[in-house]
Amino acid sequence: MSKGFFVTGTDTGVGKTLVSLGLMQALQAQGFCVVGMKPVASGCPPTAEGLRNADAQALRAQSSVTPPYELVNPCAFEAAVAPHIAAAREGRNIELNVIMDAFGRLAALAERVVVEGVGGWRVPLNASHCVSDLALALGLPVLLVVGLRLGCLNHAILSWESMRASGVRCAGWVASQIDADMAYVEENVACLTAFFGVPPVGVIRHLAGREVGPGPVAGRLDLVSLAG
């Protein structure tokens, strides 16, 4: 197993943060010291301490140690829009070397770093780089979170094919049912399993109420398959 994992998704709002938190808890249950990272986040409300993102704060809270927020989320933007647009609105640019430096400092604090991407696999970060380029630069195996809803097959297959073509190591995929009323969930999972050539590392049924949290997700992830 490498130093950690990069968690990406077929879109925004597909459960990347919940899967990342569950993965962190599962690794912690195996005895690893784990930290979470959300390198780029838009939609960060201003606070007395600066811009803060709810997902980044959740990853930081789940971490085995408590690193400075600026290492967990080095690129924070207030506007809840695509990150490169949010950066431009603030007269800033998302620099991969800044993220790489923060990752290196986090990696020195823990045995595993779970990095959550922003949006989907090919979301632009600046004029010349996308989320996929960040994953390649970090050198981490990539876990794809597929948001199960109508239309997910196209998004999932395109994302997986792009991941394979990029040269990253595909650690696996997680089926995340974000539509509580989605029909034929099993059939959709079976279709993607056939296309990907591997079954999902976990199937996360739609969660509500007390079920929402890293614990239920951690129990549904097969770390043996992920490590392989």
C-alpha cells in the first residue's frame, strides 16, 4: 500500500467527502496514523480565522493528528463555483507546487494521507491543469466515487477511461447511491463492474439520519481489494 489515496468522483455532490472519511476511519481501525487533505475547495465561508470549508474541516477532524488548517486546505476560495473561476475572482491562481508542499508536510505527520479532489476527475484547476494532473503529481492511487443516479453510467465510464488513459493507478471504485429512489441499483453496479473489469470496493446505499457518517461507510469498504 502506498502513502495514501486520492479520492475523486464522477461529479460534485456524489459522496467524495463521506467516502474519504469512511476510508480514513477504516485505515485508522487497522492501526494507521491517517490525515485527510482537501487541497482545493470553493464555497469557503469567511470566519475569524480565515476562509473555512466544511468538507476540509471534517477531514481535519477525522485525522489522527490535528494539522494546521492551511495544510489540509491550502487553496480555499469563498465563491461556490468552479475552483479556477473562484480563484480568478480573487485574483489568485491555483499552483500545484503549493499543494505538493502542503502534501509533503502532511505526509511527514502520518502513515497515510487521504486526499479528496474537488468536483470530478477533469475539473480545471487553472489554465493548464485539471484535477487529474494533481493526482498524477501526487503519485497516489486513485479511488473513483460513482454517484448512483440516472445518467451515472456515462459519467462513470468516461471518468474511468480517462483515469486509465492518464497513467494513474486505479485503486478501485465505490458505488455511492445519492438518489434514494434510483431504480435498478444492482443492475447499474453490475454494468459498471463489467465495463471496469473489477467489482466495487464498496457499495454505499443511500444514507439518512443516524446512518450518515464515516462509521457506516468504513464498514462497507473492502480494504483488501483496495490495497491490491
